[in-house]
Amino acid sequence: MERLVHAGKISDVYYARLLPGEDILQAIYEICAKYDIRTGVILDGSGAGVDFTYQHFPFNKSFLDPKLNVVIATMEGKCEMSLQGTIGTMVVKLPEGKSADEVIDSMYPTIPGYLETIEQKWHMLGAMGGDGSPYVHAHCTASNKDTTVCGHLMPGTKVGSGDPELPSHFTIVIAKITGIEWQAVLDEHKFFYQDVVVTED
């Protein structure tokens, strides 16, 4: 199989100061949707977080649900966080009449209090949900007084702040890329994969 390489250009760099208590992943999705960032790079994200929720491979597979090859964990309480990653666009390539939600639902078992809704299952894939929605593949490292952990950013991780009435110190820096589109593809035949295509802009 040939290595896939295409070149794009950085058109803009967005700095966003997030709000105290705001869900960090949801904020990234919303920024991408608002500023039409279909392909980009999270150059940096840093600040204080609360309840860092992350996806990771299990330490011991004997504790794993056989239908799920990753687990979700939460570092409870305040922590210092840094993150980086790639941003793309969700592309659904399914036959007419086949529901993407049904495919996503079949990919992950329903676990009460853990994976219950279709929206939660889309997040396991890294997507906001549905064709054309933002796709975020962010790796995060968080530290508290006891330990340091790393994993994929998941919903539930919030911006920390000493005073909710004052501005936070959590900043996300995103570079918007033009000329190519990084795609997270849900395909009936190839299952789920990432692709990059040349665009007109």
C-alpha cells in the first residue's frame, strides 16, 4: 500500500480562551463548526482542567469487554493539562438507506452509565456526530499531585478556574489548513479509516 501524502497550507491560526466550566472537547467542535475548520492542527492546548476524561488502551485485557478494545477513565478533580492533535471532517460513505447512527451503534456495546447514547458512541470515534461534522483526534496529558496520565480527550473534561466569574487561563491554538481535507471516513467496505484529499480552496 502506498503512503498517502498531500500538501496543504496554513491559512489562519485561531487562539481561543475557553470559559470556566466549559467542556473542552465540545468547545473544540464548536470552534471548528463556527469558523469552518474542516482540516486543522491543534498546535497547543493548555491550562487547568477538571475531571480529565480520556480514552486509552487497557492495561490488562482480561478486564475488557470483548466488544470494546478501549476503555474510558477519569482523573477526578483539578489537573494541569496539555493537548495537541489533528482536526478533520467526518465523511459517511454508506449505501442509500443505511443509517450511520445504526452502524455506530453496532460498533460499540451499550454500557449503562458509560456508553448509552448514539452521541456518546460517535465521540468514541472522535466525531461530533454525523456526515460533515467536525472530527477531533486530540491526545492529552494531565497531571495532578499524585500522577500523570495520557489519552484521547473525551467529553466530560472541563475547564478549571479559581473563580467562575473571572476569565480562565485555558487556551486552545488551532491552525486552519486549506488545499486539502483530512477525512475520517465511515465506509461499509473499509469500516473506519482516515483519508486526505486535495480540495479546490
